[in-house]
Amino acid sequence: MRRVHLAAAAVALSVAMLAACSSDPSVSAPSASPSPTPTPTPSSVVWAGEVCVARDDVKAAVGALGRNLSYDVTSDRSAIEQIDRQLRLQVLSVAESADGLSTALQGVPVDFVAANDLIVTVTKAKGDTSDAVNQVTASLDAAMSADNILSGVAEAGKALVAAKAAFEAGQVLVSTVVDATSTASGELGEAFDAAPQCVGDGS
């Protein structure tokens, strides 16, 4: 009987020791290894991606300018209103996308001097496009505020001619920025190559 009691005591002591070990704060389960911190995207690459997004927006807006216009320049004032409604929306889209491109260009990192020439070249083409768009808007405004139908029709005709010039200026802007982003070399080329938004040349 004594042996039974001794065996039971030994088992109880073993259980107590195990419980003490499990509650000991110095004994802890192995911790998971920390996940590696992702490498931040260089600011030049972020900028290049924004430029490419803006480039594609300009391309889409310019491509839509003059499309699906339905008008009949007659002595009916509704024709003038129709031209104004359709054409104004299209040139507004070009203007907004060109402004977006300008904003993206201006966001260049201060130390990224490799982008200077590109910014100067594209900014000039953007200015030419904006001037042409403003001429369309001015002609549309004149058409809508004309005192008589004949004057309104004449101004609407000028707006259509100006729209063609705006389209051509926009095409130059598109080709300028596409060439600048797709043929860049050195640090500039590396930034555009690394930006996911710049996959393809935008053409």
C-alpha cells in the first residue's frame, strides 16, 4: 500500500512541475519571424507613373475631339446650340486632361533633374493645345451670344475651324509626351520603365 501512495505522490509532483513550467513567463513559445518591410517605390517612379496616366487621359480626350458631331449649320438657332453643346464638352475634356498632365509634370521630385528637358518640351506643347482650345471656346461663346442667326452661324463655323486646329495641337501634344516617355534614357528612362502605368508606349 505504501508503494502505491509513493507512486501517486510521484505522479502528482510531476504534474505540479509541468504546470509550474508552463506558467513560467521566462518560458515562451517561439515567436514568428517578422515579415520584411517592403522597399518604398522611388519618388521618380511614382512621378513617372502619374505622368503616364495623364498622358493616356490626354490621348483619349484628343481622340474624341470632333467625333460623333452631328450638326446642320442652317438658319435654325437649334443647330448652333447643338454645335455648342457637343463641341464644348469635347474641348472641355481636352482642356481638363491637358491641365492634369501639367499638374503631373509639376509634381516632379525636386532632385530629379533628369526630367527637366521633358517637362519643358511637353509644357510648351500643352500651352499650344490650351491656346487652341480657348479659341474654340471663345468662338462658341460668340456664337451663343450673337444678336442674329447669321452672325451666330458664322461664329459656329469659326468654332468648327478652331476645333480642327485644337485637334491638331492636341495630336502634337500626345505625340510629344508619348515620344518623351517611351524613348527616355538614363535615369529618366529607368523611372518610366519601372512604373507599371507606363507599360506600353501609350500609342
